[in-house]
Amino acid sequence: MPTVVLVAETGEGLQNSNAYATAAEFATYMWRIPASYQAVFIAADVYLREQALIWATQVLKNNILWPDG
């Protein structure tokens, strides 16, 4: 399996960031999603959790028009 390292944006405009949150940060907010999705995330290993967060970040970057800061 190829190695992709999650680099979470810290609010400082990191040029190499590829995610808006770490797996640990997301775990804090998991209670807001349906239990069936929580179960999938909990069952996944850290690598798959990070891949899901990287993918979700790309979906947001490509589909949301963010205001310029």
C-alpha cells in the first residue's frame, strides 16, 4: 500500500496540507454523524481514516467556493 502522510491545515496556510483535520480531531466530532458511519470509521485503521479525511478535504476544495481570506 502506498504511503501518503496526512498533513492537516493548522490555519496558517500550509502549502503542503492535504486535510482540514486529523483523525483524532475528527473523532471529537463523530457523535454528529449517523451511527452506521461512525462504525465504519471506528473499524478502519489509522491509514484508512487518514485517507478518508484527505479524500473529504479534496471533495470540499473542489466543490465549495470559499471566500478569500
